[in-house]
Amino acid sequence: MNELAPLYADHVARCCETAGEALASAGLEQLVIYAGSEHLAFLDDQTYPFRANPLFKAWLPLTQHPGCWLLYTPGQRPVLLYHQPRDFWHLPPADPDGYWVEAFDLKVIRDPAEITTHLPEEVRSRCAVLGEGVAHWLPEANINPERVLNVLHWHRARKTSYELACMRAANRRAAPAHEAARDAFLAGASEYDIHMAYLQACDHTDDELPYHNIIAVNEHAAVLHYQHRDREPAPRRSLLVDAGADVAGYASDITRTWTVDEGDFAGLLAGMESLQRGLCAEVRAGVAFGDLHRLAHQQIGQLLKDAGVIRLDGVSAAERGLTNYFYPHGLGHLLGVQVHDVGGQQADPQGTAAPPPDDYPKLRLTRRLEADTVVTVEPGIYFIDLLLDELQASELATEVHWPTVERLKPWGGIRIEDNVRAEPDGHENLTRAWLP
Ligand code: GLY
Ligand code: MN
Ligand code: MN
């Protein structure tokens, strides 16, 4: 955390600047952000794991502090209403401490409802209040106004030096866990034990992860967001691990695929490894991410042809939609305080939509990259029964070498995913700095 402290003041200054722009665009005077409340399960007294409002987390590293409020009026120091309930059933948050404290005027509150005394009724109509369930306390305010959200979401793409340091650290934290997962797999562990090895190596509990780990052995690698953990070890063929780590509320989002075999699948995996590195090298300021996604389809098409899976060359396979059956997701997305960070389909800070193209509806990121934008680059190839059935029934079926598909299916699929920062004339790979 030592490397974060000197960078934090500038980060808050950027937050203030962006907030000022957002308020001005809506003709409002004060920004109020609620950290969020804990949620009870239906008819139960048990809560779901708390997930902080990402708009709150983008200001300060309080990820497990429900009930806090942040108030900002341009030209003034931001105020944090720090929620410290009187509670003997649970351990209340400790007194404020850490590199972030200096940046705020701090006031302790015992109940989130105390916002009503800190925000006089007469100013509420000139406030933007951002968060979930806030109308309950502040019905007169402008709640989650789109004009404000659009500006904030747009600027989230371009990271401050502080945010980049957090994201480098989140990659550093996940790297040994990926290696531990690989080693567990090579030692014959089950999905469950591989998952536990991952958690231990990055010192996270399940609830602290930025997203649910995907630990997929063999055919399970063909399920894009495979969510189970088999307790029984399976015969070892392949392992796909899509898992990250959290530092100060910032995520890494990393995928590696491993195999113990030599042969067709290993060849495809080696081809994907070099293809993915090549795509990472294309990331730089000014690049339209949609163009990179198209290039990925052409290259994946060519890899499939070279591996004897399809008969069309890469460009034709992409043009005719054949690659969609093997690679049905986008090349990547924005990354930050949310694993699928917001604003990927905006054309400008005003919120003009930049929807994905008709032929690639799953593409989450359609923007042109600016310097210090962090994206994932995650091409994949999968053998998904549902899509292969559709392909077999389509006019493209004759372009596929089905015996090769059948031979590769037991390995499930491949995804390789790095977190990459666009620079003015190149890129920084935040993942490969720690994980080959
Ligand atoms: N971990 C989900 C994704 O890669 O987008
Ligand atoms: Mn991922
Ligand atoms: Mn991802």
C-alpha cells in the first residue's frame, strides 16, 4: 500500500474535477454518493455479500463500509460521513485510518439516515444523489441523474496514476494464485481444490474476489462462465482459470489455459498464446477497440484453419460469421472498480450510445482507446455443443472438419486474458509483468 499513498491526492483531485464537470452538465451544485446498504435474503436475517456502490469505490478504498456517504461541492473539500454503527452483534468498522483519510473532512455517523441532518432540505433539489435505495431518505433530490452518470462513467475509462498502481498490484496479487492453480491441476487436484489453492495463494476469501472464479477442467472450459467446483478429480486434460484479485477496490481479470497433453489441443493453445500476445501489442491510444475485435476474429479464423478445424481462411471465416461459433464473446472490456467497467458503449461524456456492430452484438467495448485506458484482451476458442449443433444445421456446416472438432471437444476450450493499458505510442501489459 506504500506505493499508493503518494498518488492518492492527485486521484482525489481528478475525482473532484470530473464531479465538477458532471454537476455542471446537469446544472446541479452538489454530488452525494451513498456507499450502499447490506441486503437481506428474502424472509431471512442473513445478508448477501456486500458490494459497494462502484461510484463510491472510485473515490476511496472503502469496499466494506455500508452506510457511508460522500458529499462534494465544487471548490470545497469533499466530506465523508463515516458510518460506524453502535453494534454488538457485528464488529463495527475501525476508526478511519490510512492514506485516504487526509483527503476528506470526516464526520462519524451512527446511522445512514443521518444524511438528512447533514443535507438540509432546501439544498436537496440542487443535489445529484447517486446510489441504491437513496430515495427513501432524500426523495426531493435528483436521484441517479443520467446526465451526471454519463460524465462520470465516461471518465472512469482513463485511469489516474493511483488507479494504475492499484491495478498493477491487483495483477501482482493474482499472479502467484494462477501459478498455484496450475500446480494443483498438474498434481491431479479437483476443481474445488484448485479453487482453494487459488484463494490461499492470493490471500482472498470468496467474497473478496472481484468476480466468481472460473475453474474449469476439461469440457467445462467450454462453458464461458462455468460456475461450479467439482469435488472429484477428473482425468487431467486441460484447465481454464479465469480469476482475478482485488487491491483497494480495483480488479484484475486474468485467464490462463493449461494442458498436460501434446497434440492438436496443445498446438491450438500455442497458436492462441502467440495470437493473444500479438493483439496485446496492438493496444495503444487512438485504436478503435472494435477494429481489434475484428482482427481477433480474422486471426482466430486463420488459427482454426491452420489447425484443420475449418476450411475457410481467416478473413472469409470472420466475414461469413463462422468464427462466431467458436468465439462467441467480445475481445475485452474496460476494467477498474468493476470487472466489466461502465462506459464501454458510450461515444462521448454526454452519453451518446456507441452500440456494438450487428455482427458482434456481444462486444462490450466500442470506444476508441485513450492513453491510460485499461482493457482486457481475451481471445478464445471453444467447443460448445449448443453452438456446434447450430453450426451443423447451418449452411456453414460444410466448411467445418467435424472429425477434428470431435477430437478436440474433450479439452473444452481456450481463453487467454491479460489486462493492458493503452499508452500514447504503445501499451503496458499489467499482467505479463507478473505472470508469463
Ligand atoms: N471474468 C469475466 C471476463 O473475463 O470478462
Ligand atoms: Mn476474465
Ligand atoms: Mn474479462
